[in-house]
Amino acid sequence: MKILITGASSGIGAEFARQYANPQNELFLLARREEKLKELKNELADRCKKITLIVVDVRDFQALQSKLRELEAFDMVILNAGISLGHTHTAIPTIEEFKNLYDVNVLSQHATLEVVLPKMQARKSGKIVFISSLASLFSMPSSKIYSSSKRALNAYAEGIRYKYAKDNIKVITILPGFVKSELTDKNDFNMPMLLDTDVGVGLMKRAIDRGKEFYAFPLRFYLIIKLFNLLPSLLRQRIVNYLH
């Protein structure tokens, strides 16, 4: 199986590479940090059929698409590239910060699929995995830009799922809670139900391998958010003010 993983140089992306590294799989690891990618390739070289490194900043849409056009169709794409401003970012974000985050978290996903999807469509097969977040279901004041980008990603993934179902293209949306990564390393508060990277990615991989269209975890955290969203607006506001 040919698997493209974006944001593969560290954290969740690198762990996906580790867990999908086997003699049957050919990995295409995409990120901007070449040295990190080379280290990961050296680590996994003996375990994997073949590893191809794609060194590009996903915000450079032209370069990203140019590199992807050179490659054959993938069997699966894991759209993992993402950034945050961190929960300590309480000031009004600048337009540059806003645009930069959306370029990575949303627009780069479409830039990738604009090239990848037609190839899957021609073959009438493929699997696309969107790595969203439980933060997409509820937006705290300090995570408003990140949460909105992931909510946008959910809506985009839903539309892609409906459009390409007839082409036998499976679309999976995953909403993890707190999983150890460079993103969570920015947080200076207690993160409930924080999972080690290998455990969190293991849960995601199992959902992907089973073909689940939607997977949110940890389940208890997901249910708490769902229940919170059922509360009256005024009560939610009071709770947020207390927590924040």
C-alpha cells in the first residue's frame, strides 16, 4: 500500500509512519524539516518496503502540488499537517497569524487533494484521512482560530466524503483529544486524558484500518463535550468564564 503522510517529521505524523512501516507498505513522508525526515527514514528503512521523502512547506501550495504531480496515485493519504497558536495566545491574533494557521490547517489539505483526488478517482479506489480535533466541537476563547480551522476541516471532509463515495474513495475524519506532540507541548495547563503519542496514534490507526468514517476519542472526553454543548447558552458562557 502506498501511503502519503503529511506533517510527518515529528509527533503524530512520525508515529503514523512508525506504525505503518512494514514490508507491504511504501511510505511517502512529507514535511518541511528535511533533517527530521532523514532521521525518521533511517529509523524505519529496514522495516519498510520503501520510503520516499517529500521536503516541502505545505504553505507553498505551488511547490507542494508540483512535487505531488510527480508521483503516482496513493492508496491512502493521511492529512496530518497542522499548527496551533497555543492556548496561551489570548490577544487578538494578527491577520498574518490567522492566515498562516488556515494555510496549514485547511488550505494545504485542499492543495494536496486537488492533485491526489483525481488520481484516486481514475482508479476508483483510495482512502483519505483527515486529522481534526475534539477542539473542533467547542471553541475556547484562547483556541478560537485553531478550533475554527478544525471545524472548517470537518465540514470540508464531509463534503468530500459525499462527493467521492461513488468512486469508492473512503473518507475518514478523526477527532483526537490531547495527544503528546509539538502542538500540545505549547500548552502550559493540565490537559485532561492526555495520551502518549504511540497510544493515541494506535487508536487512530485501528479506526482507520477498520474504515470508520468518524472517530472521536477519548470517548469520555467526547461525550463530555457533547453534553456541554447541550447546555443553555448562558450556562455555557458562565462555565467558560469560570474556566478561563
